[in-house]
Amino acid sequence: MSTDAQPRTLPGERIASYDLLGRRDTDYYAVFADIPDADRAAWDRAKTFVDQVGTRMQAEWDAATYPIELLRRMGELELFTDGIEHPDLPASSPLAAGLVNMEVSRGDGSLATALAVQGGLALRTLAMFGSPEQQERWLQPLANGTVLGAFALTEPDHGSDSVSLETTATRTDDGWSLSGTKKWIGNGASGGITFVWARVDAEGDDDHDKVRCFLVEQDTPGYTGTVITGKVSLRGIHQAHIALDDVRLPADAVLPGTHTFKDASAVLYATRSGVAWSALGHATACYEAARTYATERMQFGKPLAKFQMVQERLAQMLDELTAMQLFCRRLADLETSGGLRPTQASLAKYHNTRAARRVAAIARDLLGGNGILLENGVMQHMADIEAIHTYEGTESVQALLLGRDITGMSAFA
């Protein structure tokens, strides 16, 4: 038996190879033609990063390994600032943050999720609510990626119902004790720091039943982060199940700006826009792969792109993609003006993750059997879209938030 690793061909058979991972910058309505130079510079840095990574993340995704050294490179390129306004962070507009999120997502969904966790959640929480001392120690390490940050709100029994969190914080003689469990926490077992949201459980305490956030170093006794295995989405980032067993913290571990669940919601509202941009990046990758494949793949003596059904499918995908771009650009403009309402971010997230699902499905079908090959990218994006469709608020929750805004009546109670 031959040990030759090269594929063998039958007489007359031709092995075709398709480069479906290149960038064409689809922008049919010139939605991003007039962006300011500073925002374009941030986008270009993200493109540089994606080009440097190349196809590496396909192997990492396949092996379910998390190359955290790439986060340090993202930090060097100042990709984590996510539009956060802080005097000690490089200036980054909402549009720049969105373009960076879109571009990294077009390259790889796991790294885009790492971007969202490190910058959008952890760094933003510290910048918004941390004490001067906490910020002095941790702000720059989080921004440059030398320390990984996690945002621990979701619990095994409370995902969409996160307001009902059961993790408790109890005062001790010299500080606090945390007990409870968290789930789906990106970077939660990566050796950095975790921002843990907990309900104060102490009768007679002025903060009783308030929700506060605590900065926890992951090597603190009682903190156990276990990487969740068996995922078929976002396989290139480690997400953790966290057990907090009487985790003793000093009094100054609490973030002084946090007092209610609304503070956690303020962080989530800001990152919800990022999910809409991420969906756009995934959909762009799927559309461009399908378009390239259609022009290069020969069937029945001509390119697939000459078939009417294929052209109609490409038009359907472009229709979805252009609408997603318009949603994102308007979202960034509203946020820049200070006029963005949380439910407007919800609508963008609701629309774009649903649209990305449709684009990915069409692309996967158009590639035929080659659509399931990891090397062609579409199937990986398709699987990763399933995760972003759920996190930062499921489709149903976004719909109910919009319904309450539309009707003035809540379906939550």
C-alpha cells in the first residue's frame, strides 16, 4: 500500500483547489466608503492581524485549542479598546470598534469572541466601574493582552434569566467571601482575572440583595475554572465552568461603581452592538467564499456562476449582507452621537444573527460537498454563528425586549 500523502487521482480526474479565504471587501452600497481615517486605520490593523493569523485558526478550531499568544498580538495592535472612553486607553470610536469586530470575525469566530470578552466585557467593566487602584494595576495589562480577563455573570441555571443570579457575596471580618457557580465564561480558566457578579447575602448589610462585581485573581484559593469540552462551536477559545467555594477576597476587591444588576446590563448593552458587527463579519466571509467558489468551480462545462439558480442565491446573500451593513453603520452613528437606545442594539443583534444564519446556510449549500470541509471556512463560520446567535441575549429575549418597547407592555412578568 502506498504511503504517499498526496491525494490519488483516477485517470482523467482533476483535483481542484479553491482559495476561499481571501478578502474582497464586499460593500455594494459603499456603506464604509466614507469612514474617517482614524477608523480606517483601526480596521487596517485588524486586517493585518487576520492576515498574520492566516489559516492557523482552522487547525486550532479543529483541535479545540486556544492560542492565547494571539491575544497578546491583538493587544499590541490596540484591538481591545472597543470604543471604551477612558483617559488611559487609546481613543477608539464605536465605528472603529465595530469594524475591528467585523474583520476579526471574518477571520475567525473564536478570536472574535476572545476580543469581545477581553475588551468588550472585562476591560469595559474595569474602565466603567473599577477603583483608581484597580485600574492602575489592571487596565493596561488587560488592554495589551498580557493578562486575560473574564466576565462571569451567566450561571448554569440562569442564562437568559441572569437577573436571578444565585452566586452570593458575604461580608467577612476582613473582606468578602464568594460562593456559587458560573458557566460559559470565556477566559475563565486561562490564568488571568475574572470579574464575578454576585448578589450580596447579608441581612442587615446596607448592600443586602444588591448585585455587585468583584475582581478575582484566578489563582485565589476556592476558585476553580474547568474548561468546557464537547463544543461544536467556537472551539478555538476556552470557555469555563467556574466553581466558587468560599473564595476569600479583601475588602477592596469589589468594584466600587457596581451596585445593581443595571450595572451589568450597561456592559451588556454596549457589547450587544458588537454581536451585530460580529455576525456581519461571519456572513461576509461566507458570502465571499461562495462567490469565489461559484466563479471558479466548473460543472457541466461552465462555471457555477453562469447558472441562474446560483446567481439568484448570490443575490439573496448580497441582499442580506447589505442590510446587515446598513444596520451596523447606523448603529455606530447612533452610538457616536450618544443617542443609541438599548433596544436599538437589540434590533441590530436580532436581525444580524438571524441574517448571518441564512447567509451561511446558502453558502454551505452552494459549495455542495466541499461546503463541509474545514479548509473552505464556511462550515466553521456556520457553526460559530450558532454561538453568537445565542450569547448576549437569545433571539427570543431580544424579541421580548423589542416587544416591550413597541407595546409598552412586558411579557417577562
